[in-house]
Amino acid sequence: MAGLEDLYREIILDHYRSPRNRGELPVPPAHRVEGFNPLCGDEIVVYLEVDDGIVKDLRIAGQGCSISQSSASMMSASVKGKPVEEARTLIRSFKAMMSIHEHSLGGDETDGEDEEAATVKPDDLGELAALQGVVKFPVRIKCATLSWNTLAQGLDEIAAGVPSGG
Amino acid sequence: MTSTVETGALDLDELRKQFPLLEQESHGKRLVYLDSAASSQRPRAVLEAMDHYYETTHANVHRGVYAIAEEATRQFEAARHAVGRFIGAPHPGTEVVFAKNATEALNLVAHSYGRHLLPEGKAILLTELEHHANLVPWLMLAAERGVELRYIPVGEDYRLDLSGLDALMDGVGLVGVSCMSNVLGTINDLGPIVAAAHAAGALVVADGSQLVPHRPVDVVSMGVDLLAFTGHKMLGPTGIGVLWGREELLEAMPPFLGGGEMIRDVRLDGFTPNDLPWKFEAGTPPIAEAVGLHAAIGFPEAVGMDRIAAHEAELTSRAIELLNERHGDELKIFGPPADPVWRGGVLSLGFRDIHAHDLAQVLDAEGVCVRAGHHCAKPLMRRLGVTATARASFYLYNGEDDVVALSDALDVAAAFFG
């Protein structure tokens, strides 16, 4: 049976206690996008500044549990300053790491196309791999993927020229 | 296991033995079930009644002329009468409608009465503390018919603020109100609301999901026109809910779902609905579930609803006292103070700055089952200024040992998150 230490790794608690890139960015030039976890009411807001194909800056606002907050913090640290395509690869890789149980829960929109695209193995995801223990707690997977889905939505909206949401 | 709570004549040790699930362990610890507001556990008698029905009797109801079909019909209708008697229905045989759950029962009212009988231009009055089940059906109706929705606010004392009731009631055709909040534990005083509604010519539909399992309920003295509740929160199976309504009102309401069972005649150009209550029961009904619900009602009837209510009120009072004593300012309980009449056994907790999900996860590792989240009452959570709480809720099988286990687990969570 999975223990609490599988879920709450020290690195996760560290990001929860000291979240990176917390705050807001002026909109515009930044793009603002909200994500909700309908199960628990967690809300996350991602502010994205993409310039010349690079995620120049991003900030995280909103509130949620330690898993959603630390995942958001780690996400922000791992994509900030990276090319958009690299960010997309990270999103795919992270969701692939989380996806086994998400499918069995009738969960997220990880489609076949995504899975065939380039991904990075969990071992090469750096500290993000610490969140792998979440898959042993299927109900919490949506907490971990919330910020990543929100980031993906933001990147899609920017690519499509959609204005910032509410 | 020792229980020090004053239980009157309730023998918790004996009582718990009748609930198979409560005998098991969780993560190597005694399973402490504190989530009966979401769904209760069921006594062996309910499981045996359903097994017995399937093993000896099952056939579809109101159809076959063979012996087991007649017996299935008899048991199904006997369950209806038992449910009716349990809530003091004047006409149990016609006024008790079986639905899938309380949500479906409330949707039935919104569809049938709301779409067809609610007078044009009349508003609907709800409250800020409703469960989504008594909000969304009306929001859907509002979007469809342009009906105005109003809300009785929740005051700082976690109770409905009735000071503006007269103004709110002006022009209202239907009032939807919960008997007891599933988040705050507040038991609402329906008396003034029913009186004002009826004076204004409005109907009252009450959501009894949290109250019917825990307090003696009499629909006549309550004065409401319609009452919805659900089987799985009152020791019964999932998949069965109840709508009680005054006979002449149900008579006037058109059917909700269409299909078999709910018709008297069908032609290619139309149909004639069946009599009450089958008019509202399209398709094969939850027969075994009705048998199970009948057995479930027998349990509190044998123990005594008054004694159950007293036990839970005492336990709730003791729990609030003990939790405040041990955790002081680190613990916030969202709800009114203990009160034997106006407060039920639901404790919504905020503990330090630990998110409800994280708190519930650590509690789970200690064998303590609580609900974490918005409890299907997002507007109320916004009113409280939180996105989630951890909720402990009591039933007749809970005792002070469960409260102590909860409190000990809170200490573990405090140590874990530092």
C-alpha cells in the first residue's frame, strides 16, 4: 500500500511552502488563463508571456492543495525561459507520466495523437519525477495535472490568437 | 473499544456489530467513518433483505400474474407505504414517489411543476446554503424560462437570515429550501418560511436529504408541499430516492420522464398517464432498492428516531467542545454552535493553513474517513470565503472514540505539514 511519503515527497512540500513564480503579470502583454478542478474547487490562474516562440515569463495565482500548488510551482520553474515547443513536450511528458490512472478514471483529454508525439521519460524530467508518486493516489492526479492543463490551454489560446479569459 | 459518550440507551458496541463495513480496518487502523453526510453505511439487515429478495422473489413489478411477480409487487408497494409512514405522509400509497436519488426527485419538481405549473412571471426563492441538487435544476429552469431566482442569505451566525423574508417573498411562486445544510450542519427553521410562502400563494419544496436520516420528520407538521430525500444517506442502498408530495399537488403535476409503467394507455398519437404515484415512475423501478430501503427504515424505527437524534445532538456538542479544547485557534468550525434542535452532526473544518485535500489525505492514513472539497455547495463556499473544507459528519454508529480518533489524526497532520 502506498504511504503518505510516496505522495508528499520533500521536494513537493518545499515547492508548496515556497512556491516559485507566484503572482501576476500585467495583461496584456501577458496572457491570463484560469483552470478549475471541479472535484475539489481548486482554482489556478496562469499568466503567460510568450515572445518570439519563448515562454519569457509566467506567474501562478489561485489556490489549491499542496499537490496542485507544488505541481504548478514546478511547472513554472521547468518551462520559464524555454521555447514553446519544449514546454509542449514537457506537458505531454508530464501528462503521460500521470495518464495511466487518468484513463481508468474516465479522466482527461490525453488523446492518442499526443501520446505518439515526442515525450521525455520520467527519469529525465528532473524534480518533476517526484510527482510520479501521485499516480498511486488516483483521486489526486487531477490536482497534479491542473496547472499543466491550464498551461496547455494558455499556449493554445496564444497560438490561436484568443484573448485572455475572465 | 470503550465509548464514554452519553448514548442514552444506545449500545454503540452492539450497534456497530450490525454494520459489516465498520468492522474492517483501513491502513491497519480501526476504520473511523465520519462521512455519513455523503453516504451512510448499511446494516446487515438491509443487505440480507436485498439478497433475500433477489434469491427468492425477483420479477418485474406491476406486470406478471405469476406468484413471484405478485410478491415482488407486494414488497415494492409495502416499501412505499413504510417510507410514507416513516415521514408521516397522510396518503403513503399515492404520495410517495420513488426516484433514483434526491437529485432526481428535485429535478422532477423543476421539470414538472417548474416548466408547466409555475405561473408566468413568478419568481423562485432559494437559499445561499443549498446543495447543487437544489440549485442547478432551478438555474436550468431560469435559463430556459427566464424565471427570476432569489436567495435567502446566510448570516454571520451560519443561519438563514430571514430579516428580509417578506420583501424576498413578494411575487414568488415556489420556494426551494434545504431542511439542513450539508456543509454547516445548520438545521433550518422552516416554520416562518413555510408560513410566508403559503401566505404569498407559493409552494415549498424541501430538500430533506440531511434531515430525514437524523431527526424525526413529519411532513404534515413541517407544512411543506414537497419533500425530497435519498435512501443511501439513511442506511439504505444507493439508486433509490424519494419525492413526497401532497396528493392533490402531485395529481395536478404532469409526468416527468416518459416510458413504461407511467402510462395507462398509449396510442400512436398520444398517451394517458397512469395514476399516482406510478405516473412519475417511468421504466422498471428500483425494486430491490425499495426492499432495502424498507429494511433500512426498520432499523431506526427499532432503535427509535428520538434516541438517534438525541445521541447525535449529544455527540455533536461533545465533539465541538473536545475539538475546540484540543486544537483551539488552529481549528475553525464553519457552522453554528451546538444546539439540540437547530444543529445537526456535520462539522466543516478548517485546520491551520492545511488544504482540506491534504488534511483528508493524512486523516485517511490514520483510518479516519472525512470528506474534503466544496461539498456540492459552491455558492455557500464562496460565501464562507473558502474553496474547500474537510467535513466530518456523524450518524448513529459514531461515538466519542471517533471524535478522539479525528482529533489525534489532526495532530498527526499538524506534525506532518509542520
